[in-house]
Amino acid sequence: MEYQPLRTPLSAVGGAPQRSHGESLYWRNQFHSPVFLKEFAPVTAVSFVPPNPSEVDEAGGARSRFAVTAGTRVQIYSMRTSRVVKTITRFKDVARSAHFRSDARLLVAGEDTGNVQVFDTNSRTILRTFHGHQLPVHVSKFSINPTQVLSASDDRTVRLWDMPEQKELCQFDLHTDYVRAGLVSPENPNLVLSGSYDGTVRLWDVRMNEKGGEAMQMLHGAPVEDVLIYPTGGGSIAVSAGGPVIRVWDLLSGGRCTHALSNHQKTITKLALSVDSGANFTAAQGGGVRLFSSGLDHLVKVYDPAQDYRVMHTMRYPAPVLSLAVSPDESHIVAGMADGTLCIRKRELKASELETRERRRAAFRTGAYEHFYDGAPNMGSIGPARASAATRADELSVESTRRQRLKRYDQLLKAFRYRDALDASLQHGVPAAVTFALIMELIRRSPSGQADGLRRAVAGRDDVTLEPLLRFLLRHATNPQYTHLVCDTLNVVIDTYAAVLGQSPIIDDLFGRIWAKLGEEMRLQTQLFQVNGALEMILARSALGAA
């Protein structure tokens, strides 16, 4: 294969044409006033629900969400409010690459333990766990076949899993270094594209038995961070990013490199696509496909493939950009950064776009029975009574599920009544784990980092309302599972009521008992450390004597 020469930015050779300037105004003016949110760890992945024409969601529904992977948790945000609606924390180590299925009901994520887990997005229940990878899994995505999951790991393997059977379908192991990028072709579920730190991009065919399933190999020339395949044009165009270079590959011509772009000064971390944009400029310029790239140079660039991948706009961010995603309707651009900052850019949809969306909703809402009954449209008066027994047997019956009613403390917490929520969790019959989980949530709801949520819950109490909290802390003061939360809560109580301590015999007695219990526990731990040290000396001496 032959490389194309690297193309320099147009600004260096005289600037872009006038229509490029107009498009830049679109990106600058339509996506104004970005929202910056702070996560607790670097944001390594952002994923929107893939488009699915057969499912139309109401505003604010399950499909109007995106997943953010940061640290040991995955947070699901609402596109309408830019707030967290669900948090998935059932990981034993750092989570990676959370990805929605096209129906928005399932989410898959890898983790550094090597496991790949599938979650129910409604209940956050773990439905499937795939074991096989030996090192961290940086790629976990659903195939266009809704029953299959793709994963790629630092153990240099790419694997395809079957969800119903919970087993491995195939494994590709010809890469010689970490595999950090991969996806299933949006046009053919049998084709898998992967990129590795060995500098290669490989196309795999599940149906091939020879050559380890490798159908094509392309040399990128640098550690590959991300790959994608255009969802239009028959899946014949692939893009890879590695180092400061983006390469465009023509798969139908044997993997020939058609473009090599070098518009970033540092490593490119993520690629994204926007298809069928709602902007006015797309009609005049022959298509709405736009390619996005993010890099460690704090930049996100927008390319027009129809104009020889000219840079149409550049967005600047305050930190290196690790993850990037564009919503299917191009209403949101979300970028995650290395310092834990999450940036959300929004645009208001046009009246024509809203009208089209509402028309599709109405068609699916009112015409579903007539259109889908027995697989034929316009059934008219034909109903279930006139359908054959075979037809009724083949129909899919969906059972309705009753929504679980929130507990009293969850309702109060949702309404931001922190004090009442804490009191409700201290009632008889509530497990200690639930109470401490609520305390942890109150500590987490502290933008200033000073446990503001817990301070609001503790403040404004008298000796009667403060007594249940102190008795609860006394009972669990020496439980190693909750000791750090007990200490954090006691520090907040002491800081809040230090000026009035000594005025209530009940409160003073409880503080004294807690102090004594903690002191006894510290003496016990000291003795245990001494015994442990003595045992280590005895064992070491016996080992030397045996030698």
C-alpha cells in the first residue's frame, strides 16, 4: 500500500474559502455556552445511544442519554438536563469504555480486572460477565447484532462474545502489543476492525478460518488510539488515529491509504462522526458527514470529508481531551478531559428538525398496530380474533413491569431534603449499609469538597434529634467496613456543634462513650501490630536457622 503525503493545515497556505468560514460560525454560534462538570477521575470514554430508526424516544427518555466512564464508575447523564440520572459502581477496578446497545436497555463496560460486564440500564443489575481477558479491557462495544459483544484488551487479543450463551464466539490474537481500539462494522456484523500499539490496523472476518481470521492489515506507523468505519458508503471507508496523524483507508481497494492528516501537535486520542447534520451548510456542500478528532493538545477539530478533509473548525479546551462523542442528532458534543472535566456543548434543534422528529413519533405511536400486526401494513379490521393460531404463537408478548417504589429516604434525597433523608435512614429496620451509603452520597454531593451535603443534614439539630445519629455511630464505630465514614461524620458533627458541647448530659455521655470505644480499638490495633512484628521476627529467625 502507498501513503499519501501529510497535508498541512490550510491556514498555513492562505486560509480557507468563504464557506468554510461560514461553517466555523455555525459550530461557534450554535454550540455556545458550554457546560463544564467535574468528575472524580479522568474521563476516558463518552458514549451516546446509537441511532435506531425503529425506536423513537420521547424527550428525556431512555434514548436521550449518554454514558460517561470515569474511574471506577459509569455515570448516565440526561441530554435534556445535563444531570446524572444513574450511576453504575459495580466494578472491582477501573472501568473502561462503557457503550449502549441500540435499544438503550443494556450497557456494556470493561474493567482493568479483565472482565467484561453487561448491565441493565434501568435496574443497574449485572446480567452477564465475560471472563477470558488477562489484562485491562479498553474496548467493549455492542455489535450491530444485538446479541453479540466485542472486546479488546491489553493482552493483545480481540474477542467476540455471545450474550445468550455467555460464551466466546471467536478470538483474534495476531496483534503484538496492546489493543486499544476496535469496533464491529456498522454494515456487516462479520467484520471487525481493530487498532493496536504495534502500529497496525487489522480487519478481521469471523467467517475466515485461515490466517487467524485476518482479512486485511494496514500499517498506521504509530500506536493506534482509535478507529472507526463510516456508516455510509457500504462500510468501505475506515479511519485510524495514532500519534498526531489521522489516516483514511479505502477497504475496497485493499486497504490503500487515501488521506493522511496531521493537524494536531500531540497524540490524537479519539475520533467521532456526525452524519446527516441539521446545519444549513450541509445541503450546499454535498452532504452532512463530519469527522471529529480530539487530542492531548487541548483541541477538537472538525473535518469535511467532501472537501479533502479540510479543517472546518477548531474547539479549544482547558485540558488534554481523552474522550469525545457527538449525539446522533448533532445536538450535543461531549468531551472528557484528563483532569476529570466533562464539557457539554448543546445546540437548539431547528423547528424543521423538531417537526420531523414529532412526525416520526406520531407515526410509530399511532400506526404501530396497523403497520406491524402480522408483518403486513394496513390490516384494517383484521384483529386477533381472525388471526391464525400459528400467527398468534409467533407473536412476541411483552410483559409490563411495575416500577419499584422508592424508599422514603430515597424520595427525600431526590427532593434535596438532606436532613429529613438522614433521619429516615436512621429509623428502625433500615440496614446499616443503606444508612452509610446515604452518608457517602451526602459527602459526594459537595461541589466545594467540604462535605457540604452532610453538613446540611447534620446542622440545625437539638439534643433530641442529634441523639439517634450519635447512637448509630457508636454502634458501628469499630466496624472496619465503616470506620472511615464514622470518623468523617464525627468530624462534621464536632465542627458544627463545638461551640455548644457540654450543655447536654446525653450528648456529652455519647461523645464520651464513642471516645472510649475508639481509644480501646486503637489500643487493640497497636497490640495486634506488636504481635505481628514479633511473629515476623520469629519466622525470619527460623527461616535463617533452617538455611
